[in-house]
Amino acid sequence: MMPEPVAVDAMGGDHGPAETVAGAVLARRARGVPVVLVGRAGAIRAELARHDAVGEIDVVHAEQIVPMTERGAGAVSADQTSVAVGCDLVRQGAASAFVSAGSTGAVVSRAIRGLGRAEGVLRPALAVALPSVTGGATVLVDAGATADPTPEMVAQFALLGASYAQLVLGVADPSVGLLSIGSEPGKGNRLTRRTEGLLPGLPFRFHGNVEGHDVLAGTVDVIVTDGFTGNVVLKNVEGTVRAALAMVARAGVAGPEALREVAARYDPETHGGAALLGLDGTVVVAHGSSRARTVARACEVARDLAEGGVVTRVRDHLAVEPVR
Amino acid sequence: MMPEPVAVDAMGGDHGPAETVAGAVLARRARGVPVVLVGRAGAIRAELARHDAVGEIDVVHAEQIVPMTERGAGAVSADQTSVAVGCDLVRQGAASAFVSAGSTGAVVSRAIRGLGRAEGVLRPALAVALPSVTGGATVLVDAGATADPTPEMVAQFALLGASYAQLVLGVADPSVGLLSIGSEPGKGNRLTRRTEGLLPGLPFRFHGNVEGHDVLAGTVDVIVTDGFTGNVVLKNVEGTVRAALAMVARAGVAGPEALREVAARYDPETHGGAALLGLDGTVVVAHGSSRARTVARACEVARDLAEGGVVTRVRDHLAVEPVR
């Protein structure tokens, strides 16, 4: 059976259809990912023509565009945006996953409303793979979907993050650390102290508590936390890398050109974008500045997560209702 | 009236009495800060002799040393450590403040137990001045003293942070941002949503919500948050600067020598150390790697905070009990 295609939001991202369509073509031709493009049909077909790909990739028309400045639920309530139509395709089973380079906040809001939670999952979580100094990557989960989770939800996030590390990063037996403010057991806040006891015994190597300086140090494969702390950390990493490179540039020890290259290599989202896990359907948000290659990589990640059944472990180990 | 001296922990820090005693001498001679040294009298006098300062600076003997690896309340329960004796001097009114380059966790634990809270203050907060890309600094408060504060406590932390910005950084009319996961009002978790309403009307410019990327961007003078998030952010900044510079070094665009200089300039604690505010006495924790100049700067900060009455605004605006 041919797998359902990955739906790609042609209108999202800073560079518009030129890069998203090129990314979809690349995903299909170079990486064997079946895709369908969602957005303004005329604009999409014009871009497909430049790649000689009209007729090769299906197009689903959506009239409206979510502006990149949109961050919450505002304009997203419109049902004819490319984001809404893309999520609908996944809900209806016409697509296996949805990829967008649109505003993370807007895509996440719409996906949660449009797709609903997977059976057995309490709340969705956003997973981002951050490049670590050791050359590998660490999955940060939840990076912003659920701001006030219970300990049970955080334990589910850990399972989702471990599955992401296996399916996307290829880590056979991932280690998981609980983000806290001291590495000793019992250190932390009420949430971490209550979560600590739920993690041993789950199907991953529980490392214990990790701290803020472990995020990029490669200490563990997965760092699990609540969506408030995770989102603050994600944005803090981005801002701090920017600040540190600005300090280096100002000190005059390296040229801006060379530093731009380092900054690009460091962009957390180049490792596959932010994956919204735990919904009844897979959604991957690529960085707004994504070029074709990054969009193609996000399509591959979305396909792997969808095929791999990322929520299976949650159902097997921490389901909130018996599986029928 | 001669102000009470600042008590300096001679035994704390990676470099031992050599640097702490030199720092105390510098504080007194170059910056006019009266000081008293706490620790093993023999070792301290030997160092004082090298600066021809025996008899010029008083010494209070304390037999025990808190190891730098000590992070919690363990060995700190001993009453004869230089940390315990230093806190006692402040409690008895024999010192105006205590400065240590010992383990932050150990000093904070002991100070909270030994000094008690200032009248009207619900919980203490740790304030750290982080250098921002604009060349100024932003005060992060609470950086780790109170992991699970109520909204009222966070509002007090904001007042303490604003006082710190005035007294230590010389900012006449500080702006304060509430750390959250979206700049729009109402974005965040339960704690930030409940805290948001308490901040307007307090005696500082309330900027509204700020995000993780604002921490080093110079967006506001003070960023207020709970001690869990603040401690994760502080350690994440340190780890991310280290990781970014390692990436630059690996890319070969700048030599390790030049980068070490950038890293040193970036060390958050060089701006005065971490100040524990809201206790009945001022405590400043300098970085463990502090050299004499950093210790001297911490003494100056401690003196300014103690003289400035950092808790006055809390008593005036958000006291929990009527002032008698």
C-alpha cells in the first residue's frame, strides 16, 4: 500500500512558495517522501512549473494565509488558511502528517484544535532536537505546547521524546534527563519532585536530574520538562547563541561572515524542526527562515514520525484509558 | 558613625585565601569598603602579611571549610564553617553583609537558615546581573532561591530586583519584564498569568511579558521569574555561551586565546556576583573562580545593597504584615 503523503504548507515561511515548493520537490525526488502541497493553487503551480513538477505533485487549494507575525489563535480560527486545510487533510486521513514553516504558535494552536489528542495521550508536547557540543543532538521536550502539565503528562512527554530520539535521531536506547535545578534526587520544584518518581521503570534509560548547562552539553539524548520552562529554554538558547556570537564579532577575533556560518550550523531547527507529538496526527514546524533543504528534511522527519507510530509507547506504558 | 564592615569568607572559592584576602585588601584600600575576614586565622594572617595588612583588617576565626563541591544543606549544618560564622556576624549586627566565593547552593542554604527573612518579605530571591549585548546588564531575579513562589512572592522579587538595578547598576528608573512564553498579555503559565496583574502600579516601569531571547538582549533592566525557571535560565546561559564559543573554536575562525577573553568578559558573575535579597542581612555569592578584583567588586556590591536598604520598597509597597 502506498503511504499517505505528507501535506506541506506552501504559504508558510519567510521565503514563501519558492522555497517550500522547492523543498517539497526535493523531499519527493531525493528522499522518496510522497508529498502534497497546500495553499494558493496558482502560486504553487507556477513554482512547480519551474521544477518541471506540475502533475507530479498534487495541490490542495487554500485561499488564506496565516501571517508570519500571527502567534496565537487569532487569524488562525479562519478555516480556509493553508494551516487549517493542511491539518484537515491529516484529520481526514488524506495525509500522514503536516509540515509548515509558518509561525510556530499559530500552527501549534490550530493543530491542537484541529487534530485532537491521540488515544491515551493526556496533552501534546513540542519536541526540538538541539545540536550539542559533542556533535550529536539532544531532544528538548516539551518546548512549548503545554505550559502547566501534571507529573503524569511530563512522564508521557518523556516517552514521546524518547520515541522521537529513536525514530528521528536513530538513537537505539535513549537516555532521558529531567530538567531541574540540581542534579541530586529531590532537587527542584514541586512538579519535578513529583515527576522524578514516575520516570524509572519506563522504557528508556532514566539518567536522573539534569540542569540548564546540560541542554547543549550532550549529557543525555532527551531532556524532559514542562512546556513553560522548555519554551523559555529554547528561546534562551537561540538568544544566547546570538549574543555570544555578537560578543565574538565585537571583540574582532572573527569576521561576521565566518560567524554567520557557525550561527547557521547552530540553528536548532536544522535538525528537523519542532515536532508536535501526541496528537492524532503528526505535525512538524520548520523554522520560518527555512530554505528548500530544511523543508525537505522536515518532510522526512514528519514521515518517519508518522510511520514509526510515535505515540505507541505512551499507549503501551502510560495510557490514561484502556486501549480498546 | 563608621558603618559595620563587610564580612568576607576567606576560605571560599577555587583559589582559596590567596585571592579572597587580596580581594578584601583591595576592597578596603582602593574602594573604601570596611571589611573583616572570616576563616582559618593562621592562613589568613599569612596572606595579610604578604600585603603588609596584618592589623589593618580584622580576622574572625572559623575552623571548618565548606567544600566547593558541597551544594546543599549537608556539611553546611556545621556551625563552625566560615560560611556559618560569616552569617552569624551579620545576624549579630557585627557585619553589614557577607561575601563568599563558596558554593552558591551551600551559601544560600546557610544564609536562609542563619539570617531569617527581613520584615515584610515572604521569601528571599537570588539576583544576578547578566551582561547584555547592548553593553549594559539585565538583573535576573529569582535565579534560584525560591523554586515554588506564589504570585505575591514574584511581585516582591520584582521590587527587590528593581532596587538591585538602582543600587548596584545605577539605573534611575528601571524597567521590569515578567519572563514568559509570549510577549502578549495573558501568555504564560498559571503563575505568570496571576503575577501579571500584580506588577502594574508598583514603583518601576512594568514592561509586560518578555521571553527567553530577551534575557541577554537588553530589552529590560530587570527580568523577574520564579526561582526554578530563573536557575535553569542562568545555568542555560552559562552552558550556551560555552557551547557557542566551542563551536566558533571548532570552526577555526578564532583562536582559543581570543575566545577565552570573550568568555571571561561574558562571565555573568563579574557584574557583582549573585545577591541573596530579602533576608535580614545582605549576602553576595561571588563566582567560585573569582580573583581578587572580583571579590573586591562583590564587597562593594554588598556594601551598596546593605547601605541602600534593598528591602525598603518591599516594606513600603508589598509588605505581608503591617510595619510596626
